[in-house]
Amino acid sequence: MKRWPRAIDLQNVPRPVAAMARSYEGSFDFGWHSHRRGELLQVIDGFMTARVSGASFIIPSGHGLLVAPAVPHAVVAHGRVTMHSLYIEPGIAARLNWDPVRVVPSSSLLSAAVEALLAEPVLYDEDGRGGHLVALILDEIANAAESGFALPEPTDKRLQRLCTDLQSAPAIDLDIDNWADKLGMSRRTMTRKFRSETGMSFAEWRRRLRIAHVLRRRAEGAKLEEAALDVGYSSVSALRRAIRDAIA
């Protein structure tokens, strides 16, 4: 039976959902691309990051990025990564909530159903086990809650400069008043605009950014203590508290 080993071929397989598994031994940049179908990109083991217009995302192990059909996105695997991709036909995808692009947790049931679907033929029986698995997978995706791993990008040029500075050096420890002075804004204006344009406070955004850098450094082989210090945390326990707060 014919197999579809490439993502481009899976866009046209005559089934509502097509799945594939991939592994990378080292870091890999997929670049900007899009798919005719919607995609759930699951990280099974390792760490990935992604970008769409206006936002970037952290994708830790046990989570997936949900991307609507035809939306351009850029993805990077950091270090060794095992991943699954589900490509969902646009007509079926309309049943799901794709807006905004987001990271969702992979429930035990979703992960098990995807593993089982991968063991089925690409042309699985839509009225048999394969079709039942697809229905279960779609239900699990539809009910998945958003995880706190998005980093929305502000549109204000001054706030963009702030975000760019922090992305380059996440350990910068200026407080809100210092940043406001540096940007030529009042504290009140800065905090109000930052929240209105990103949907979160500056402190929350910076915490997520630092966690993203820690996860990337860990995936690339750094020790946890080293990664924590690199982004401005004084101890591993402080970092762990920040991670708990981010995913709560």
C-alpha cells in the first residue's frame, strides 16, 4: 500500500485527518511555510518554538501547536526532538476553534489516540477503527484548553523595541519604571499599552520569555542552574516557581 512520508503529500491524502511521526537528532529550522490543511504539531519529546505573524510560541514536551489551514508559520526544533503532525482537512477543521493560533496540552487520551492512528494504514477504514480514532482525536482537540506558552508581539514601535531588547538579553533586570523612562513613556501608559496589545502584563510576558530561553538552553544541553542564571533567575527554585506560575 502506498505511504505518504512527506507533509506535502499528506495534504492530499483522501482521508479527513492524516498523521505522521518525525524525529530529529539535532536542532532543525523548518523556516516559514504553510499547509492547505490545519495542523496540530505535537512535541512528544524535546522542545520546539514557533512563530506566526504577531506572536511566538513555546512548545514543550507534552504540548502541541494548533495552526489553522493556510496560516504561515515558522518552526524550530531545538536539540533532539520527536514530534507528531496531524493534518486536518479544512472542511473538518471548521468544526474546531482555530483562532487564535495557540499551544494546547496533549491529554493522555489524545496522545494515545494519535499513536494508535499512526499504527493504522494511511488509507485507514473511515467506518472502522481508524475513523473512530479520528473522531476521538477531533473531540480531544476541540476540548483542549489553551496553555500559557504564547508570547504575543505588541504593535507599538517602542514596545517592540523593549521586546527585542529582552529577547536578545533576557537577564536584563530593569523594572517597569526604568523601562518606561528608557522608552520615553509614563509607567501608566507603558503598562496600559502593553496589556492592551499583548493581553498580558509586562511581568507575565517577561516571565514567559525567560522560561522559553531556559527550555531552549536545556534542549541544547545547558545545565538547569546555568540556564536559570542566563535569564536572570537567582536560583533553580525561583525558576521552578516561575514555571509553575506560567502554566497554572
